[in-house]
Amino acid sequence: MTAAEPRDAASAASRMDKWSVAWTFLALALWGLFSFLLLADHGPDALCRGPLVDPDPSAQACRDESLRQWPALLSILALTLLTTITAAATTVYAKLLNRLPRTERTERDGAESPTST
């Protein structure tokens, strides 16, 4: 193991931490979009209620908006859940990478590792 490897591991951990923050912000933005499309009033003069409030609109103008229909909302929900799971996984991985270089250094220096008994 060379002296440059811990620095590489630290830079990889920093880079993964930045990716986890980016995925988290993307997931939050998609959750905001999903909740807005689901709850906000829309249509001409905001006469149409949100799909969660009024799942079966009676006016034709309310039925024409494609992003407010349930198939589109469910696909946005699927995309939102995918980004949320990715954000959680990259956050856990970034935290794991932040801990690994410290553990390797203590084992290399001859000190007891936290996992050994």
C-alpha cells in the first residue's frame, strides 16, 4: 500500500458524498413535483381540483391535462422512488467510504482494529 492510496480513497469518498447530495436534491425536487401535480388546483382559472382531492373530474377541461392523469402520476412516482432509493444507497456508500480509510490506517500502523476482539 502506498502513501497515495489513502488520499485516493479520501477523494473517492468526497466525490461519492457529492453524488449523494446531488441524488438527494434530485429526489426532493421530484417529490415536490409529484406532490404539486397530485394536490394543486389547475385548469382554466384553477377550477379543476387536484387528482388526489377529486379523482374523477366531471369537467372535460380537467380531463385533458395529461400530467394530472393517474398513469402519468404513477410513472412520476416510480421515478421518484427510484431516485430516493439511489440517494439513500449513495449516502450509505459515501458514509462507508468515509470510514474505510481510517480503519485501514489503524490496521497498517499496528493498532488494534475496532472490529478485532
